[in-house]
Amino acid sequence: MLAYAPRPTARAGSPRTLALVVGGHALALALLLTARSDVVRQSIFGPTEVVFVPTRPPPPPPPPPAAEPAPPGAPVRSAIDTPPVIVPTPALPSEPVAPGPPVTSFDRVVGNAVEPRPAILPDPPRPAIVRRAARFVTPADLVRPPYPETKRRLEEEASLRLSLAIDARGRVTSVAPVGPADPMFLAAARRHILRFWRYQPASEGGEPVASTVVITLTFQLEE
């Protein structure tokens, strides 16, 4: 005789069934929370509208109170009509001043006073003395002395260096050689210069004075 064992049935409290139930509840809860947050977000964070409210200007200041008219017959007072109040200043008692020495007295002042000394003025500057040298004013036709005939025949020439002394009238008073000089040429030059040469005399401060000049005189034959 064959015997059959009873077939096992699913238990109501199996782990798989519990997992499905829990997952379904969690999904429903998540859907519920998401729907509520969307509703709250739309209601709270809607578009913001800015409205500018115009400010009211301050009220104007109240007008000054009108002055009350003066009663008829009453005098009008002003700052010009009111005389200033002058407060007299008490006079200070005057102290006697000791008289000093008389003006006509020439005695020394005794004490710490310094005796005045006369001011020493510097001497005025002296004007510079202007000196001018003698100037040759002999006419051109009297400048050349005569050529000695002996030297002309010998065809000799010379160059003399001479020192001339000129007085305050402009006349040559002496002729002296400077260095060696031929006696015949020197005598001819001296005679002519003392007789014919003239100078405008030298001057110092506008006054004519004597002076000395050194010249070079050349005796040269004409070709």
C-alpha cells in the first residue's frame, strides 16, 4: 500500500511575503511625501512681486505769527532811536613823573645810560682819474725830416728808435735815441722834430700834463 505525505502549504508569515508588504508601504509613503513637498513648494516659493510705495513730502513749516499792530498813539521804538548807554570809565590815579635833566644841560648822564657817540660817515668815493695819452697832430707835409745829403749820395738808410719828451703845451722838448743810432741821421731827425712836430698834450682828470712817447723813424730812399 502506497502512502502519500501531505503537500506543504505557504505560510502566512514567510520572509518573502513580509518583504513585499514592507516595500509596498515604503513606496506609498515616498509618493505621499513627494506630493506634499510639491504642494508646499508651490505655495511657499511662488514669484515675488515688488511694489514701490511713494513717500510723502514733509509738511511745510507753519507761517510765522503775525506781529500785533501797535495801539494808536503809541510811539514806535527802534534801534536807531534808542540812544546808546555810555558807561563812564573811572579815571586812573596819575603818578608823578620824575623830571629828567634839562634840555640845555650837557652833563654826562650818571647810571646805566649809554652816552651817544657821533655817527662816523664813510668818506665819499673818489672819482676815478681819467688819463689820456698825447696825440700826434703834426700836418702830413711836416712829418718827414730832410734826408742828409751825405747819406743820400752814399745811398745809406736808417731806422731810428727815439724817445720824445712832450710838455703840457704839446711841444717836443727833447729827442733821445733808444739803442744805437747813426749820429748824422739822429742830428737831422732831432732838428726837424723839435722845430715842426706838435702833439695834443696828455691829460689827467681833464688837465694837460707832460708826457713821454717812443717812436720809430725810418730814413728810406725813394726808388
